[in-house]
Amino acid sequence: MKKLINAPENYVTEMLEGLVACHPSLTICGDSQRVVRRSAENTPGKVGIVSGGGSGHLPLFTGYVGQGFIDACAIGNVFEGPAIDSCVDAINAADSGQGVLLLFGNYGGDRMNFEMASELVAMDDIVTATVLGNDDVASASPEEASKRRGVAGLIYAYKIAGAKAEQLATLEEVARVAQKAVDATRSIGIALAPCRLPSSTEPNFQIHDNEMEMGMGIHGEPGLWRSELKSADETVAEMLNLILADLPLAAGDRVSVLLNGLGATPLEELFILFRRANQLLADRGVEVVAPIVGNMATSMEMAGASLSILKLDDELEALLTAPGVCPFWRVG
Amino acid sequence: MKKLINAPENYVTEMLEGLVACHPSLTICGDSQRVVRRSAENTPGKVGIVSGGGSGHLPLFTGYVGQGFIDACAIGNVFEGPAIDSCVDAINAADSGQGVLLLFGNYGGDRMNFEMASELVAMDDIVTATVLGNDDVASASPEEASKRRGVAGLIYAYKIAGAKAEQLATLEEVARVAQKAVDATRSIGIALAPCRLPSSTEPNFQIHDNEMEMGMGIHGEPGLWRSELKSADETVAEMLNLILADLPLAAGDRVSVLLNGLGATPLEELFILFRRANQLLADRGVEVVAPIVGNMATSMEMAGASLSILKLDDELEALLTAPGVCPFWRVG
């Protein structure tokens, strides 16, 4: 957990400057300079889509700003939600007069600040709707599904809402498909090793050399259980079972699969995990469409992976596979 | 360095199976099943491009098989070169009768096996040419530049040779631009923490908690010096100086920059490093074109980064920015 950084207090600013220097399709904006928006002008008549969250999860959240994805993103300090003024700036950046969808993970601080921001922009007659990502099945029981946290599966909602907004659909319609994507997505993570916040000298959790934790959250929130490190095949089978207990799948169903790395777990291992998930789904007669394997939502140098499944219908599949481009995901 | 794997002896096979299951544009072929080729039929009249190397460096090498990149790739065990028969199978897979460029990193075992393979396919009247990536400035002095190892900068040669081959250029011409790309590329790496081979219980090198090593190779080959961990800005300035000592740049020059992660170093830190490299080049009046920041050539969970610079002229820039698509790099 050695870090190649400068002063910790400059971590987010310098990271954002590097991001936009590399990707000219992105621009930093807002008084706080903690908003990333598309460099292109807003499309007249298009609903805007805004997300936000803490730093330390790249490509989440700012890396998904792009055509057919989100339009602007408010970003906070590492593992801290964005400030209210950043949320306001992001909404203003995304607004073209057709309303703005606020699409972010279900975390208390983020919810509170986006709610306050939506009240503030309402005074300027900007209409907003809110959809919360809550895909992490380990974070609350099915009976309390609304308390679940959002993790990597949120990017499916970005893609699907983004594609709908490109069709110049109404805010109500864009929010509907975003909620539909959230409702059809489940995720679970497995953690092997912690990360360290730039301002800290200690890891964000402790775990023994031969242990893994099933269901740990992306900030190190406690999971379901710890065990000795299991094989890749056993691990992904247990992850899949935990998802299927919550999102039953039958032969003939079509799903997308996201096998996401948390940061330090090599791409080789992600493909070994994906291989088995794909086999297990095929054994059930479930077809995998447009799978994604890679580091799409991380926790800096945390080791581990998450599995997300999006159950498709014709509408979701068409939106998932519609053209779209942002720095870290490109379709068509 | 905990691993989410199954039996170590199945590591490469399962990784390849997962790779092609996720990316249908790729197919495993060859008697040894250690070759990845494009699923599409070969383009008639096009020179084939083959690469190869050891496993454990994804997306290198197999992830760069695609249209406008390499056509087939022979892959060995972790950190071991591909077998001769795999090299032969890869050449056969890529051949359309116009000859095949062998484009791989300058490592003794890889060189020997590809040389043997080229003699074997010559008996079937397949003409080959060989270009070796040797971008790592830390691995030998300028006087012995031909002894330098190939590292991340090899992907620039893939892109440039691949674009030239798409124009249905001759083998001589494709080899010429590949060599030109190699000659214009320099890289240097910094290592912070080791990886562990799947078959081993020990890290591949030892380094203290507050140390870094400048110039270490991607298999842990010794570098130039060790020091206490420095800031990102200091580190990248020293990396850039080592490159510029070997590849002088003047105001008005145009370059591409690849800020590559070795595996466990977060994307946030790569952007912080890139930010400073970009500033330092701008201070010299050098313009950065089509930069790349990400994990493009890794050593599993090794922590650290490498900086590669490709000095452009009009021909190289046109080929670098020509359309091309493979699973991990897409242009146009």
C-alpha cells in the first residue's frame, strides 16, 4: 500500500487534473472544481444525468461521463460524498431545460447532499428525479433491500439511462429505465486485502494473510463472513449463489455479467473468475450478453473482486447495447 | 499477493478461456491451445502480425489481438516465452500469403523460439520479418541499446505496424514502420512492490516498506537504484529525465505518452503521475498527442508504473491515430 502521490490534500485535485489532461472529452467545472462534465455542449432537448460519490473508486464515478452515459459528476474527497455545492454545480452543468436525473449509490451522505442540491436547483426551476443504486446484496436482507448500498452495478444504470436520454426521452422515462436497471441488478464483492487512504498511515481494515471476506463493501464495510482463501471456482460459485438467491434466473434468461476488479487483483484472475461464472450460468441455460471484465469500480489498491448480474429484457438489452462512449466503456 | 486462482498448472489455460469467453473477437487456436487469434477471417492481401511472450502481463500480449493491431499471439507460461510450436501456430494463423511480421519484446527465449519458428514456416514458403521491442532505457546503456528489453512501449509498435498492415502495405513496409516506432519509443519503470507467480509461495523480489526501485524490469529484473519512496512529482520527473537523456526532445516536438500501471497501483495515482509528466513536457514546449493512462502492460499484482514516450513524426502520428480496435485499446 505504498502510494505514488504528492501531498494528500492535493490528491483529488491532481487526480482530476490528470484525468481531464488525458481525456479531453472531460472538463472540470464548478466553483469548487470538484465537478467533471462533458466538454461537448449539452444536447438541446436531452435530459441530463448526474452522478456523484467519493474519490478513490476510478473509473467510478467521473470516468463514466460521456455521450450515452452520464453528463456530469460531482466528486468528493476519498471515500466521502460530494459537497452540496458540487452537486448543484453538476446539476447546472447537465441541465438543458428538460430536467436532470440524479443517479448515484445509496449512501446516507450522498443522499442528503443531493437532496439538498435538488431543492436548491428547484428554485431555478430545474426539475430533478432521483434513482439510487442499491445492488449490493450483502449489505442488507431482501426485506430491507432499499437499505442496500450501491456498488459496481451502478454502471449498468448509467449506460441504460444514458442511452434512453440520448433518444430524447422525458425525465420520467429516463428515470423509469434507470430504476428498472437498478431493480434488475445485483452485486456482491469479495475482499482479500485492504487499501489505505492517502491521508492515513493505516490500512482501512485488517485481514489475515490467508483470509478472504465475502460481501465486504467497497469502503471496507463488514461483509457476511470470513473464511480461509478458497479457490477461484469455489469463490465465484458462492458469489453467484448469493446473487441468485436474490435474483432468480431460469433457462432462457439473458443477463449481462460484470466481473469487476477492486484494484490490485490482476486481470488474469478476473478472467479466471469470469470463466467459471460464465460456465455456471451456461449450465443453467442462462445466456450472457455483453459481459465486462476489468477494473470498473475500484477501491484504490484493495485486492478482491465483485460480481454483478443484470437481468435483461428486450428494452434493457437494447439500451445496454446502444452506442455510447466514455473514457472507460465504449459500445458500438 | 493472495491469489484468486485454481490449480496453478491451469492458470494460463483458464485465463485464456475467460479472455475469449468475454471477448468473442478472440479465438484460441493451435495444437497447444496457447495461441490467440482474431476470430474474423484474415484479410486477403494483408501482411500478418504476430506477437508473443509470457503470461502474467495482461492486457499484454493477447489483449492486443484485433483489427489494426496484431493478428495472432503465442503465449507462454507465466513469465516464460511461448513454445516453438505455439509460435509456428501463431504465424500460420496470421498468414494470408503476404508474409508475417514477428513483433515481440527483446528477450532471449522469445527470440530463440521465434527464430526457430520462422525457419520452420519458411519450409512452407511463409516469409517472415522480425522487429524486436527494446524500449526499456534502464536495461542497458545507449551504447548497448540493442540489448535492451522490451516493455510497455511495445504496444505503440503494435498499433503503428497494425495500421500500416491495414493499408495492405508490403511486409517490408510494415516492418519498416514497426522498427521506426521501436526506434522512437523509450520506457522506464518504477517498482514499489513485487508480485508472486501462481506456482510459487514467495514474492518475485524483496523490497522494504518505504523503498522504491527505479528501472526495475517487468519480471523484477534489477533496476538502476533504490531509494526511499519519493513523491509522485519527483518520481515522474526522474523517470522523464532518464528517458530524455536517451531521446532528446525539443520545443515543437510531438509525442505520445503512455503512463502504464504495473498492476496494483491505482488509476488515481497513474493520473497524478501523468499530470506531472504532461506539465513537464508542456514546459519544454513538447505537445502530447493521444496519451494513454491505464494498466496496459502489467506484472500481475506488482505495484508501480512505467512511463513510455513515443516521439512522433507525421507518418507515425497518422498510423497511431488511424482506426483500430482490440479488447483493450480502441482508436477512431
